[in-house]
Amino acid sequence: MTTLATDTDAITCTDKARAKAYSLMAEAGISHPEYFLRVGVKGGGCSGLTYELDFDNEPKAGDMEFGDDQLKIVCDMKSFLYLCGTELDFTDGLNGKGFHFNNPNASRTCGCGESFSI
């Protein structure tokens, strides 16, 4: 796995998103040290591109690795081109519940927040 050298381009997550990821890992019976959070992008959705978020324990060639001792975030190089500088957050308010990508590269997002365009 390759680690990105500059912190400004890193994919990060808020404390709230990290806590929710840990909670979901525990509910699924996933061992934290062995697993990481995989983020990615694929074509589709009402704006052209959709976010992907999953737990994984198998790094792939060319993966970018981010995070700290608390939660490792992994992204493939193609997706990183769209997600560079993104912050992953979690909201549980009345206007929606779930993970939210604060993506500085997105020029347009859909109403549900799950797809975007550049």
C-alpha cells in the first residue's frame, strides 16, 4: 500500500464518523485492527458519480492509505483523484442520518448527498 505524503490532500474523517464506524464494526463482529474503512467512487447516481463506503481487510495494489492509529482509511488511486481532500462525517439529525462526504472537488451534488459531479 502507498501512503500519501501531503496531509492537505488526505482523506480524513471526523470524530463522529470514526465513532460510528467503530460502532458498525462492533455490530458486525469485525475486528478493528485487521479491518479498515474503504472509500471509493463509481459511476452512477443522479449526478454521475456515487460514493462507496465499506469495511475491508484486503489491501489492493496501488491503494492509498490514510488515517491515524485510530482508524485506517483506504482508497484506490482512481477514486482518490475524485476524493482528494475529502472529509468523511456522520450526521444523525432530523434532516438525514448517515455518512456524508465533504468533498471539495464536487461541483454539484444531488439532494440525497450520495452522488456528485466534478
